[in-house]
Amino acid sequence: MRNLLLILGYLIADSTLTDPCVNHTVLDQPWRSTDCGETDCIGNTQCDGNLVQGWYRFKSSGGWKIPETAVPEYHCSTRAPGWLNGTHPTVGQGVVTGTVCFTWFATPCYYTREITIKNCTSYSVYQLKPTHCDAVYCTDTETSPTQGPEEQSTRESTERPATIPAGSEDSDTETSPTQGPEEQSTRESTERPSTIPAVSEDSDPKERCIHVQLTSSTKLDGETKKKIVADQMNKMLNEQCPNEKFNFKAEDVESSDEN
């Protein structure tokens, strides 16, 4: 019997050590708040590029949870703020997988990171991965530490949508008095996808389609135009993203008008 009790005690202790609700790192940085611009809360641009992959809990005056609505770029003391494209799990769901979108170039889900989340009743913990620079995981100032878990859970279930429409978090979903149900159904199916289309986290954020219109007072051949566009893109992107190395070449540019 003594041996059995010792084994049970060991199993309980081991499960406690592996429970992310108990074993995690606290991030108490208020500059992650969605109320912060790029530099007004801490004086410089922040980045989670050096964040070690592991379980974390947010706990500061800037918020306790990652926001569930798109955050405009140049907020949360960074250039590309990260937000949860979906909703937090319930306690009964255990550990679930979620997608964090990072807003950049006016695109709410420019690139993503897959994370795992667990609801610990009065707070949530997140298994986070390092980001590209400059990007950080944001915190929602509305998740105030003065709220009890029951009050906070009730508010979220009544105020927050289950998913975020692409690039239109402030748009109105009410039916126009002149719209019939068929017309409204067609409009919503084409204009409001259930989630924001996400770019895979394994893809390079430099691999994107960017449309550029080149206007010249003199006639230029196709190769010259491509070289000008490539040079300008390198200059602009390397200035905006100093921690990334962009090296576009003329052959990387596709021209739709050779005239």
C-alpha cells in the first residue's frame, strides 16, 4: 500500500509540473497593449523575434489576453501587431490550436503563427513561437485584471463574434430595409468570409504579390521598367523592415504592360 501511495503521489506531482496552467512564464509588459502606438508607450519599436518557444501568460495593466479582433498596424509598440484569428477555448476544451495573424501592409492577416492555448479558468496561457521583426503578440486592454473570470467570460460570449471577417472588423452586418433575405445571403457569402485568409507561417513574408504602377515621361523598354521597380521595392522594404534582407531583381518582376 505504501508503494502504491508513493506511485500515485509521483504521478500527481509529475502532472502538475507538465500542466501549462502551473508551469509557464509570465509576460508583464504593458507596452503590448492595443492602446499603445509604435513608440509612444516605451520609446522604441518592439519585436518578439527573440522570444523562446514555450508557454506564457500575459499579466499586466496592458491586458491579460491576446485580442480576438484585428489590430491596425503600428500598434502594440510594434509595426506588425499580432491578434488571435478566432476565439479562446473554454476550460472544458483543454489545449487547443489557434492562429495568430499579424497586420502589415494594411492586410489584417499578412502572415501567421500557429500557437496553442489553454483556458486556466481565471486566465489563459499560450504556447508561443518567435515572430518575424518587427512583430509582437498584442494584449487586449479590455481584459482588465479587475474583472473576475465569470464576468469576463460572459462579456466575451455576448460581445465578440466567433470569427473575424477579413479587413472589416468595424463593418455593419445589419440588413438593409430594402434587401430581401436572398440578396442579403448572397452579399454575406461573397463579402464576409468566416475567417481572414491566412498566409502559412512556413512561407517567407517576402514572397508576396505586390502590384506597382510605373509612370514615366519617356518611353522605357520592359527590362528597364522591371529594374526600376525592383530597385524601388528594395529601397522601400529595406527601410521599413531593417531586420529583413530584401534583394529583388529585374527577373523577379512580372510586367503586365510592355508598352
